[in-house]
Amino acid sequence: MDAGLTTDSHDRGGPRQPLLIARDLRKHFPVKGSGKSVQAVDGVTFSVGKGETLGVVGESGCGKSTLARLLLHLVKPDAGELVFDGDPVGVSGGIAIDGLRRQVQMVFQDSYSSLNPRMPIRDSVAFGPFVQGKKKNEARHLAREMLSKVGLNPDLFGPRYPHELSGGQKQRVNIARALATGPRMVILDEPVSALDKSIEAQVLNLLRALKRQFNLTYVFISHDLNVVQYISDRVLVMYLGRVVEIGPIDAIFERPFHPYTRALLASRPSMDPARRVEEPPITGDPPNPINPPAGCRFHTRCPFAERVCETMNPTLGAGEGLHSHVAACHIHDPRAGHSRYGSA
Amino acid sequence: MTDTIVLDGPREEFEEQAPPATRVRGYWQSVFYRLRHDPVTLVFAAIVLAIVVAAICAPLIAPFGPYKESIVGRLKPFGWRGHLLGTDELGRDMLSRLIYGGRVSLLMGVVPVLIASLTGGMLGVVGGFAGGRTNTVIMRTMDVFYAFPSVLLAVAIAGAMGGGMANGMLALTLVFIPPMCRVAETATTQIRALDFIEAARATGAGTATIIRYHVLGNVLGPVFIYASSLISVSILLASGLSFLGLGVRPPVPDWGLMLSTLRQSIYIVPLVCALPGLAIFITSICCNLVSDGLRAAMDVRM
């Protein structure tokens, strides 16, 4: 995966420099009339290495999609900074937001609403390059190329309208559209969750192949753990707007640190009839993000919650380098004084 | 229109290179295809077309001049001395005046709607896309006009500015801007929330580019359909203004005005007096039915 990176002409910091660093990203949506706000993303810090796929998992409403939009500045962050390949985004001396959008693209979950219903799909694909300064002919040529790259015959599908395509075909068009501007990084916001299982596999394999072909870096957002396990190199687990655990895929799936990650993994249906999942490992709904619990946000549902969890906010351990496995849990923090320290 | 929006050059090239295996139609092509298979709409569209052509070619078609009076031939019934539809209170040929009257009535029907669609539509798109305070200012201003019944508003504006055709048209335009604006605003607000707008923004496209390529095409349909239904309303309102003496001035032939002046003679030649009303009725109902047909044909998901 790292081998191809040296050929990338846009690469500036070398393969060891993270492609994207998000530091303390924060987005609170004000709730009209109440003076309160929904803390959709609350201090999220992580890095994405070049050429890797970072999976982002979490329950509905935990801020995954807001995070995706923050990474592209589609939603303006309240606080925090983004660093793209060494360049701070949107500040003088760094790269402009437009510059970021030339290098990062997004594939949306809803393949239907993410295509203009009144535009033939070849024009939808050509729109990005056209906006970024390509001549109409070049843009159209590129669109043809991209459509065939995602497995759609441009002569047959190019002039069609989105309603004439199936969900899987539309999602292929969305992928072609995202890749048409030649991005280095693609944010995939639940790209396969609206698709049939068989189509899902096709699209996932297509994404893998395209990643290899174009030296892409993915941020793959999903609530489906199996999909994330299949496609990701590293995983970031979110809960109520915060990162609770981040680490390499094998480490997280084999030895999860955080009780929430364990609960998530345990909630997967067992494939072994002899080892049925008898009880739901996690109960209740996540707390209201308008008024999140103090201290550790998971303490209201955590089986190991103690006093310290209710008062002190656990921090994500520093870890060494990009591939360390860290969790924001007092059980793993010797200074917190949690009675179960070291037991898990 | 929308299918040629981004890349309007080498489309033909495609079709020459490799004809698609299945027949693929563009948006407007499929609209026309559906219209062709809708006989009701076609018939009424033909009637509207006939009325329009008659109005345009009035000097060629009309058997008499619209102002040619006759003292002896006043208020005569159908077919009197070559006057196929009789004569009015000054002995002018009804058929000729109806044909000429179509010019004014159709103009009063189409022009205000056209201007209102452009201005109201633009206001609505801008307000809907900008959202927030801009939208509130625009839409609340429009709401002020909603407080008055449209007929009353038209009468008040035309009355304040004095009669005449130009002022009548202006009054009607002002009446139609608020509903037009609301239709465009609603459509834009719906479109704006969809992911493809966000995707366009993610490519770095500016607001103007997004509106031009992604919003207008989607707003055009609803605005066009609504505008076509307003034409009949406009014809009726214009007739009403003329009837009240606030639109066209005599002796210019206009359906509303003719109805107004002939109403005193309703007991003498009732059928002749009803003719202008019939013309208004036929034109507006045909416009309405054609607009209904268009609405059905323009629905993409069929």
C-alpha cells in the first residue's frame, strides 16, 4: 500500500507525514430558542496516514456524518484545525479551503439525493472538473473515462438520468464523480449502507481497486462493523461526538480497550450457533447530545462506571505514532484511580 | 434545456460514435414523448394554439375591421348580413372584435405572468438558496401582498396608477410576483437540502455556479407549470380590470371590456352578449388543462 506513494506527484511531506491531521475539531449546532446546542462533534483529534483507510464507526447520531462534513469544510468547525499534508487549512500560509476541496472529495450515503435528478449522469461527473477549470470537452472526456473506471459503459449510461439507474449504479456514479477531480483523499460517508448485500460487496471491491489504482486515502464512515473490518486499516470509534478509541483494525477487533467498543463488537450477531449472543450487551439509547453527561460520556451505559467516570473526562492516551492503539477510558489510565485499572 | 446545461457541444458526437443499445431519451425529449401520448392535452393545446394564431393573424382572418361601426346594424343576431356572430351596440362585427380582442387579452394574460415568473422566480431562488435572514426579508415582504385578495390588489394598484393597458399589466405583474416567488422559494429550499448541492460545493463550486447548473434546472419545472396555470388567471383578472374600466380603454377591443359594455344589451341579443365571456372561458380552461397536462408530462419519475 505504501509502495505506490512515491509516484504521487502531489505528495509533499513524504510517506511518513500524515495526509490529514484533525486537531480538536468541534462543532456544536445551536438549538433554536433554547440557547443550548447539540454537541455533534466535540474535540475530535486524529490523523490519517497516506494510503490507508481509516474506518469511523459509532451509533447513529454520534457525529460521524458531521465529522465527514467538517473534514471538507462543508460545515464550518467552531474550533479546531485541519492540516492537509503539512499545510494548515484555511489559514494564511496554509492551503485555502478551495485547495483542500481539490484534494479531498466525498461520497454520500444517499445515492439518490446526491445526484442532480435533472442532469444526465455524465454531466454530473463532469461538473467537478469543469468547475475546477477544465474545458467542457476535457471534462466530458474525463467523465467518460471515470464512468468506465467504475464499471459503467459511458455510451450506455452517460446520457441517462439518475432515476433510470439502480442504487448500486448510482453509487458507482457518485464514486466516479468524487474521483473525477483527481482527489488524493476520499471521504466515504456510509457509501454502502443503503445497498443490497450483494451490491455492497461489489462496491466495496470497486473501492478497494480504485484505491490501489489512484493511490487514494480513504476515511470510511460506517455503522456496519463487518464492512469496516473488511476495508479498513485502522478504526476510529466515536461515541456522542468524541473519539473513544482508535487503533489498527486487528488490535481493535481482537483486543478492544474501551467498554463501548467491546459492547459494539459484542452486538454483532454471532456466526457460531454454539456461541449465541444471549443478552444485548448494551442497553438503552445514547444520552441526548444536547445535554451530554459530565465526565465520561459513556458512563450512563457503562457496566464498569465508577465515581471517577462521572466527574472526570477521560483523555485519549497519547500513544506513539500513527499506528498506536489508544482509548479514552479511565480503566486504562493509571492516574484516574479506577478500581479495575490493569484488569482489562 | 437541462440536459444540455453543462456540456452542450459534442453531444451529437456521442450518438454518432456508438448508438446506445437501449433508447435513451433526454429530459425534454421524454417530456415531449409523454405529451405526444396524451390526446386530451394535445387537443386543448391545439385550441390554445388556434386562438394565439388567430390573434396574431387578426388582420388576415377578421372579416371586418374591429372599429367599423354601423348605425343600422346595431345589436344584430348571429348571421345577420354576413356578420357570422352578430354585431355589438355600435354595429361592429362581433367575430372581428373577438379575434382582435384576443390580442389584448392574450397579451394581458402572458406578459404579466412572464415578467412575474422572472422576477418572482429569481427572488425566490435567491431567498431559498441564501436562507436565513435574506430569505426572511424576501418572504415576509411577499407575505404583505398575500394579505390582500388578488382581485382587490390588482384593482387597487391599477386604480392608484390610473387605467390603461400598461398600468393594468404592471398591476397584474405585481399581483403574481408573490405567489411565483413562493413557488420558486419552496422548490429551491427542497433542492438546497439535497446532497448533490453539497457534493457540488465539495468540488469548490461557488454559489452562482451551483445555482446556475444545479438549482435552476430543478426549479424551472415547478415555476413553468405554475406560470402556465397563472395565464388563465391573468386573462380573467385582466378582463375584470377592463370590465371595471381600469384596463384597456374603449374602443380598443378586449374581451373583458366587450363583456362590460354589452351587458346592458343582454335582454336584446343574449347570445351575442355572452360571446366575450365564452371566449374568456374557453381560453382560460384550455390554458388550465394544458398546464395540467404539462405538469404530468414533466414529472421525471414516471
